[in-house]
Amino acid sequence: MNIAEALKEMTDRLGAASVESSALDAEVLLAHSLGVERYRLLVDRTAPVDPVKLSSCRRLVARRCAGEPVAYITGRKEFYSLEFLVTPDVLIPRPETELLVDMALYYAAPGAGLLDLGTGSGAIAVAVRKNREDIKVSASDISAAALRIARRNCRRIMGDMPIVFRIGDLFSPFEGKRFDVIASNPPYVDPALKPTLQREIRFEPEHALFADDHGRAVLRRIVISAEAYLRPGGIVLLEIGHDMRDFILEAGARAGYVVSVLNDLAGCPRVALLKR
């Protein structure tokens, strides 16, 4: 069997399992199994496929047919043009979150201190520090397993450890510290929506996805607590759900902030900016 034939087989299998991105996922998984870049599948489309690697790819496709996300199967996910290691211990970085990084890079003054709450894979913290070496980045997460992944990503992408990672719930590891920018992509999905979500979601860590009070509990805690950790003139950047514009405007105003909400490329409310 050559590459073109193998690619068709994998695409057909994924399509039969109702995987929406069957062609793309087949390319990613076959390229991963062969240890090549995706473009080589086209360039070498008539080349024979090693039977051992073909069997390996079929096993990966079976996992994808069962709903497991491609990022967990390959152990990799691109975010902000950087490749991050991901495991089921961390949320898979989403393209929508890149807007939060954009805003952090824009608003952070030279030499600013930034705190990333609930860092997970370290995507936000590492992307900010990689693009702005002057920013002093710290990050927290309640999961020791997640912090291990974040530290590995930091080392892989930047060598030495220019980011301070600490385990704990939100602000707790940084008592007495103040920052110019507080950023977070916290859990904000309503647990009541679990039955309606894509099947891939069930593979991701629930504590990084779901929050009480219709998904608002953690966001509310951050808004209420942030003042004690902000330097004068500091800002808070929060990723929010598409239906949370009114909530974050009200919660921020009650805490004494001026709040603005930016939409993502799909036109959905995505990042809230809170400042005094």
C-alpha cells in the first residue's frame, strides 16, 4: 500500500466514524506515524508505506474514531506558532486563547510582571515570555501533573526556566506579590452542558473546563480577589464564554473595574479587559 492509498483508507475510516475533520486528521495521524511533515504525504504519495508504521497508524485512527482528540494522540498541539506538549492532564490550547496572549503582549509595559492563573500546559505563560523577554512571568496551577507539563514546555521552547511556576489554587501561591497583568483562561463551562458537548471534551480534565454557578464561579473569584494582587494601573485579562459578556461587565463593575470585552475572529465575546 502506498501513501495515497493509506491516506484514503484512514480518511474513509474517520469519516465513517463521523469525525468532522476526517481528511485533516488522517493526514496528521499518518504523517505522525511515518515521522514526516504533512507535505511529504503529497510529495511522496506513491511511496510504499512500511507495514509496521501502517499498523501503528491504524491504531491511532481507531483511537480518533473513538473520539480521542488528535492532540492527545500525537502529544502535540500548536499554539501561537509554538509546539506544546499536551497530555490528558492539561486542557488542549485553543486558537481563541491566542487573543488573550495578543492583549497581554499589547498592554504589558516594558519590564511588567504577569501572572497566569491556571496555566495548564503553560501555553499562555510560555507564549508571552517567548515573545516578550522583558516580561517577568509567573504562573500557578492547582494540578501538579499540569505543572510538570508546563515546566517541560518551558524548557523545550526556551531552554532555561525564565518562568516561575508554583502549585496552588489561583492566587494562593503568590500571597503578598503584586503584578501589572493578571491573565487567565479559567474553567468557565456550565456543568449542565456536559451532555451537549462534543465527545472529544470528555477526554479533557474536568477541573480545567467546568465551574459552578453556570460556569461563573472561578471567574467571579478572580474578579473579586485580583485587586489585592495588582499594582497601581494593573489590568486583568480573562477568557470568557460566548454568553458571558453581560455577566463579566456586571461582575467587573461591582468590583470597581472598567470592563471592555473583545470578540474573537468568529465574532464571539472572548476576552474581558478589566482596569481601574
